[in-house]
Amino acid sequence: MELILIPLALGLISFLIPKKSIRIVGLLAGLIPAGVAIMHACSFKGGEVNLFGPWLDFGYGLTFHFSYDGLGLAMILLTNLLVPVILLSNYNSPVSESKAFHAMLFFMQCGLLGVFTSADGILFYVFWEFTLIPIFLIILWFGSGTNKGLLKFFVYTLFGSLGMLLSFIALGAQAESFDYADLIAVQLDSQFAFWIAMGFLLAFAIKIPLFPFHTWQPDTYSGAPMAGTMLLSALMLKMALFGMIKWMIPLTWEGLDDYKYIILILAVIGILYGGIIAIKQNDIKKIFAFSSISHLGLIVAGIVLFTHDALVGSTIQLINHSLLSIGVFMVAEILESRLKTRNIREMGGIAKLAPKFGFWFAVIAFTAVSIPFTAGFIGEFIILKEVTSFNFYVGIMSATTLVFGAVYMLRSYQVSMFGNPTLTSFEDLKWNEWLTFALLVGAMVFFGFYPKMITDLVGPSIDTILQTLK
Amino acid sequence: MEAIIVLFTTGLISMFLGAFNKPKLVVLLAVLGLGFAAYVQHFPLHFLPEKYNLLSFEGNGNAFVGLALFLTAMVILAGFSYFKADEGHTGDFVSLLLFSVSGAVILVGFKDMFMFFLGVEILSIPLYVLVGSKKKNVLSSEAAIKYFFTGAFATSLMLFGIALIYGASGSFKLDEIYFGLQIAGYSPMLYVGVTMLLASMLFKVGAFPFHFWVADVYEGSPNIFMGYMASVVKLVMSFAFVKLFTGVFEGISPFWTDILAVSIVVSMFIGNLSALRQTRFKRLMAFSSITNSAYVLLAVLSNDPTNIKAIYVFLLGYGASVVAMVIISLMLDDESDELANYKGIGYKNPIVGIVATIALLSMAGIPPLTGFIGKVMLFSSVYENYLWLVGLALLNSAIGVYFYVRMIMNILSKDDTEIKTLSFDWLQYAALIICGVVVAGGWSIMACWH
């Protein structure tokens, strides 16, 4: 239980810290939940760890129950370790001087941990929605976009979530309670399961975002402050992927054969569409936003196949994408804050002026195109192997993500960093910036050499999920 | 019964105390009186013989009375700045509110149609006066006239309905009507009577097709009495609605559920779609109250008296949110009532910002606030028979989010040009914080029932 309460307490305490020292105190405070998560990981022996409850039967089948399995623990570790990295990457930006920013970040962390640990349908929904409020306030207070775009983001994602709520209510009416085990135990006929899954899909597809539901994303990403974009892409949309693995597919297992193809087609369209649009963009944040759509399409394709290997591959790729997206959006922010433009056509020759930045951007670009010995390679390779063995043509189409990825990543690198210098000076990386890059790249390369760490953690849990369904 | 006597006495005392031009004294006395009334309601003295007792608060009646008294206390605290501005009339305002809330108590506890009618009238008549209490304001006078005439019309329909029901069943007592109908059968007279009663109830809660008065009356009436109408009146009317229709007329439910379902769907859309384009606070609240009435009526549709708990939780959240917003509007003290004037007040005054955010998010149905829990309970109560209706209600929740969140964005805006200053008074401030806490954590009351 302390997992969730510590960030909440930190969020409240942030309001009391004097403004002068909030930056360093916030960064150090961010390490506390990380330490707690590592302690949980050290004492984890597989299986299901019950954190709290089931407690307080409120009537109406609502329970208060928190637990996590290996997959949940992987997400907890990801969240708690990335929050200090996000704080570190923002150390020199103006947002880090604000108490409200730190408070919202910790509230966000609390919500995310709640999502990853709740073992009750309505509780999951509660935390799922709760995360929307801190991110909304971060974008409102620190973002540069229009209020209209923000409103679109809020209403859009909330609308999707209500589909999930409807599904939970419909499922809960048949189950004894909203507890995870009770919801799993419900036997549905395949048509009903299909519609339940569509309700979940509406919520998850908007958050991920899958192809026709992505229209909020580029505007929101380009209008949000760097921290907001990082939270959105590195942590918030992972809730949706986690939700698909842990909630949507196990709960509607009976209808999976019917909706598998719908999601697979949308995912493949997303891969192609995101990749192609990213090649044509000149706005650096939009390039990365569309590339995100392309990468996530592949992860979703892996999840929906729902085999052991595909799920493990998806989890590795999911973790890799979180690390990667922090890196690329940091690159975008460095360029934008120093040049006051996001248009890569107006840049050029930066590598000469700022060699350190040129080096780290190159490393990030290479990890983004998944060269061997990075986690991206392992993840994409496993997913593509599974997709190809499912259907050869789908596999071929999904594999284009590698080609497109190389094109847009290297193009944006080349156009912005090489060529004739149009600028006279470009401030090189500050200490917190290169440290962030080094941590991220270090983690990605580590998992590229030693993915067993992730597979050992999530593999048994995935087996358990698969076995209970069969 | 004792609670009504306490309330009435307190009302009389505060009316005379008003002559001393001490608004703070009157307000505090009224709040004490409300607290004492809640106490004797929950721990009755039983000094009347049972056979003279025309009220019964079985089931959740006591909880509803408690909530109505609590919300009234908050409204009275909230209105302090309004009372202070017109010291000579503080006693009148407070005593009329207290008389009105004693009608609310009757409306929760009624056992026969006479008491029901009495409750409705005692609740409404002081309100006709209060709505028009800004005598020099044209809108206020217009609202009072409109409210009075349409209200009188609804009352006449109600009386006619009661008379026809009496003709069909041979009794005024609710349980005798219920059993009498099972013996005598369902005559056409009953159907006409129930339709008329339904129409008048829809009028009182402000649902389609009798919603047209809501916007004008809310806009014209002083903010504080708007808050009272949207919270207390809605609460007890919904309770009476459930008591009559799911309790007494359950036998002919296929007849009235269809009418009610249509009313709910249209009310939800009218309320929300009209609220989208509003630029004034009170009109926004009026249209959102139409939608929220429609959500409450879902519990009547489900035809299960236990769903009264869902109404309780939902209206606990909604009522406290409305009162919180009313307090903020009174602190702003802005005659023009434009939403644009709320800009940035929340960023400058963090407590106001937090409470406003909580209140509006609760109305929009964002977890883990009380409004959300109430909504889930309401929707799951009707899920089995009316899945399509739940779907439409969820769609409407999403539409509603648009204007609530737009208002939050306005209030929390960081842009610091021309922010209005708020006038603070500790009574209002206390009420604001209490309302905020209730909205955030009021749902935990569910644990007490189990």
C-alpha cells in the first residue's frame, strides 16, 4: 500500500517546500518511490502479491483490492524509475521551479501506480481517470498550446473511458463483484464478449492511440510542455497497453477470435500510416508523435496475438518505447528551446556547433531504429516473428516499421544536425541533459544484451494468465 | 415530527431576531437549529402517540432528512454575504428558508397524499417569495412570477391527479392505495391520475417536457436561492418521486416507465446541449441541473426502492458541488454573472481553485469523487433493463465534461490579466471547505450502510 501512498504524500508535501529548493528536493524525493519499487522487486518471488484487501464491501459489488503480478511489477518499476529521470531531464527547465508541477507529477505517479496495482474493475477505472487530471493541469499551466486543443484531448480521452465504464458495468452485472478474479470467472457468449471488448477498446484505442483515434495526439504533444509529453508518451499510454494485456483480453477471452482481426488491421494501418506521415513532417515534435503511433501499432499487434512470445516481446518493446520516447522528446525540447522553432528545415549544422548533443542525438536515433544490441531490436524481432508466423503478409507489412523508422529518424537527424550551419551558436548539453541521455541509452543497451531480466519477470505471469484462460 | 417543530420554532425565532440587524447571529442560530433538528430526527423523543403520527422515516428517510438539513445549513452559511448586504431582511430570508426546509422534511416522511401535498406546498411557497427577493431587479421579479404561475399550474395538476387516484383506489394513504389497487384493479381513471401526478413531479424536478421554467427562474433568482433549489428541493423531490412511483404505482410500471424513459433521454440532451453554449454561470447551472435531474430519474426507472441509495450518493455529490460553486459565485459578487469573470480566480486563490476543480469534476463524473460514485450506482441500477439508456447517459456525461472542464480551465487559468478579487468571509470560507471535503470524500458514507 505504501507504493501508492508515498507519491500521494510527496505530492502534498511539495506544496510546503519553499520555492527556492523545490527543484533539488523534488528530484531527491522522486528517488524515494524508486527505492520502494526496487525493494518490492527484490522481495518478489513470482506469483501474485497482495498489497491490500479485498476490503470494505461497499455494496454494489465494489471492493477495495490492490495486488500485482510480474507484469504489474514491471510497470511499477518502469513508472517509479522513470519519474526521477523525467525530473532530471526537466531540471533546468522553467517548470521545475514550480511547486505545482512537482505536486502534479507525484499525483500522476500515484494514479499510475493505482492503475497498475488495482485488482478491482471500478478501482482500475477510478485510477485510470484520476491520471487525466494532473496531466491536464500540467498542460494547462505549463503548455504553449491552445485551450481548444487541450479541451479536445480531455473530452476525447474521457469519452473513450466511458466506453470502458459501460463495459465494466455490463460485466459487473453478471459477476459477483467487480474484483478481478470474479470478473475473470464470468462466462460470456462470444457475441456479448465482443461488445464488451469494443467498450474497452474505445478507451484503450484512444489512449494508445490506435489509427483512427489518433487525431488528438500530434496537437497535444506539440502543445504540451516537455514533461507533459514525456508523461503522456512514456507512462500514460502504457496504461492502455497494460490494460489490454491484464484486463481487456482476459476478461473478454471468449470473443478474442472475433475482434482480433479488427485490432490487428487497425494496428497495421497505424504502423504504415504513422511511418509514412512521419517521413513527410517537418515539425520535429510531430515526427516523433507520428513515429510513436507507428511503434505502438506494432506493440498492439503483438498483444492482440496473445501468445507467450508475442506478449513477452510486446512487454520488452513497451519498456523500450518508454525509454526511447523520453529520449526523443528531450531531443525535440532541446532543439525547440534553443532555436525557438520546431521546423527541421530551419536547422542545420548543429553537430558542428554542439558535438556532445550531436553524439547523443545520433545514439538516440540509432536506438530508435532498433539496431541490434538495443532493447528495441529484441522486442521488434520477437513481435515480428510472431506476427509473421500468424500471417505472412501481415508480418511483411508490420516489418515496414523498421524501414520507415530508419527513414524518418535518419532524415530528421541529417536535416537538423548536418548540412551548412545556418546558426552561429548553439549551447551544448547541460549536465542533467547528458546524464538523462546516458541513463536512457544505458538502460536500452543493457536490455538489448540482457532481455532475460524482463522475460524472467513477466514471463511466468503471462503464463499464468494464459493458463487460466485455457 | 420533532424535527419539524424545531425547524419551525427556529424559523420564528430568527424572524424576530432579524429585527436586531445582526445577520451573523441569525445565521449561526439557524445553523444550530438545523443541527438540533437533525439530532432529534435521528434520536426521536416520541412524545406524540403513534396514531397521531402522520410521518414515517423508515428505510433511508432519516438519511435524506439529514442530508437536506446539512445542505440547507451550507446554503445559509453560503448566503452570509448576501444577507449582510441587506441586514434588515436577514431574518426574513433565513426564516423562509427554514419554513421551506420543514416542508422538505414532510416530503421525505409522508405516508399519505395529504401530507405529500402539504409538503410540496410548504416547500414551494417560501421559495416563490425568496426567488423574487431582489425586488428592484427586473429579472428576479420575472423569475418569481414565472415560477409562481407555472408552479401553481403544476400544483393544480397534482391535486387533480391525487383526486383521480383517490377515485380509483378509495384512499389517500399510500399503503392503502397500493393494496386497494390490487383489489380494485387498474381503472382508466387511475391511469389519468398517475399521468397527471407524473407530469407535476417532472415539473418539480425540472425534467422534459416541463423544464422550460428552470433556466429563467434560476437565472433570475439570487444565487443562494438558486443553490437551494438545485440542491435541497431536487433532493427531496427525487425522494418523493421514488417513494410514490416505485412504491405505490409499481403495479402499473410498464405504463409510466415508457413516459419516463422518453423524458429522461430528452432532458439529458436538452440540458447538456443547451449548456454547451452558455456564457453565464446561473444559466449553465440551470441547464446542467436539467441533465442531472434526468440522471436521478434513472433510479426511478429501475423500479427497485433500494436504489434510493444511489440517488442519495449522487445528490450528495451534486448538491454539495452546487453549493460550493454558489459560494464561489457569491465571493466573486458579480452582477453580470458572466463566466469570463471567473478567469484566473482559482490560480490566485488556491483553496477556491481546488474546491472549484473538485466540485466541477464531480459534476462531470470524474473519479474518485462523489458524483462519479453516484453516477456509477445510478447507471448500474438500470443497466439490466435499459442498456441503451445507460449508453446514452454515458454519452451525455462525455458531452457534459466539455463545459465543466472549460469552466475549470477558465478558473485555473494562469493568465493574470485582470483577475477579479474575491471577498472573503470566514463563514463562507468554512462552508466552502466543508462542501469540498464532502464532494471529495462523501461517497465513503456507503460504507456505513453495509
